[in-house]
Amino acid sequence: MLGREHLSISVATVIPFIVPLVFSGNVEYQLYYIAFLISVIVGSLTPDADCGGKPKLYYDFKIVYDIMIPLQKAVIIGFKNLSLNYELNLEHEVNNRHRGIMHSPIGILISSLILTLIVSAVVFLIYQKINMLMVSFVFIGLLFGQFLHLLEDSCTVTGINWKFPFGTKLINGKIYTFPKEKGKKDIRTIIYQQVLWIITVLLVLGFLFDIIAFNQLTLYPLIVVSVTFVWIFIIATSRTDYGFWYQDVKKIKAAKKTARKFSK
């Protein structure tokens, strides 16, 4: 998927869990929510640091790629120089490739750990202390953002090898990152974003108009079920190949333009 799609879908997946906390009136932990959300944003873009084509968001979030490209190279050098290919019985060579080590569970775990250590070191230099709860929020946010990135890419035709570099477990769908037909666009990623954001909109409206009360025991299970249901819908529909998914690009742009007018 494209960077902006990764960003929107990933953020829309986690925002529903943050909204109730914002409306709970507890300001003590708001900094932690913000740190978690920023980490998810960074994580949602991080795996594409191995993209040689420099996606558009490279220029908007250049610091993410500036940090991750050296990290990717360090991981590759480590695998080669330590003869891990033999010791770990790797089935794939770890080299500079798109959707390689940076698009694998072990890759996102290593990158999340290193990024968390970098953030912790910077914070320590500034404040001379470490907040372990904050560190945990940053690490989980980075890891979850990258996991969602892999899950989203698993819906595309190229897919993800979830066992790389230890084996082959390719999971893929039918979504084309770039147009399958000239002048046509797959609208599924647009639908996924909209459906996920509807959950957040409903929650915000519910709290604003006192329709929803903050109750963790009842509200969060409902949010979990809602988000899980949407993701089941995403995974299921991404594996279909119906013609109506592909719509005229001009019509899509016109519809977005109309929607923006109504939103003003």
C-alpha cells in the first residue's frame, strides 16, 4: 500500500482506543497517549524505509527514513558478518531489498527495540532520567504500527513473507498498490479507511452528546469487537477480485472534491 494509506489505516485502527481515555477527564496520562500515537505513526511508515523509490511520504516524514535506512543496513551487515545464514539455517539471503528483513516479524521487532533505545537515550540526555512506562508505550506503539503495516501489505498482490528470512509463509491479497488498469483505481483502501474512521467519529459524537459513558469494562470490549470485525472485513474483501472494486480515477477525485465541500 501507499504510505498515506498505511498512515491513515493504522491511525484509524488505534484512535478508537484512545478516544475514551481523552474524554475520561484523566489528564495525568495524556502524554503517554500522545507518545503512543506518535509511535504508531512512525511505525506505520518505518518498514518502507527499504523502498528505493522514495515514496511521497519520504519527503513529509524524512526523519523516519533517515533513522531507519542505516538501521536496515546494520541488520543486513549483522546477518552476513556473523554467519547467521548457516547458524540459523536461513532460507533467504538478507540483503538490501524491498519487503525483505524490514517487512518481517523479526525485522519489526529489532527496529522497534533500536528505535526505542534511541528515543530513551535522547530523553535521558535531556532529562537525566528514564520513564519506563513511557518507554513501554513508545516500544508498543512502534511495534504495533509496524505490525499493522505488515498486515496491510498482506492484503496486496505482492504480499508479505511472514517467516522471512527463516522460511516462506507468503500471505497476499488481490489489491494492487498501483493501478491494475490505466485510469482505474482500487477503491478498497479508501473504503477501509472510511469504515475505520467511522468508529472514531461515532465515539466522539457519543461522548460529546453524552450518549456514551466512560466505562472500561463495557466500552473497550465493544471497541475491540468493532475494530476486529472491520479488520475481518478488510482481510476477507482484500482476497476478492471483483470488477466493481476498480473505479474511474476521475470519478473518485470528483467524489472526494464534493465530500471536501460538504465538510467545510
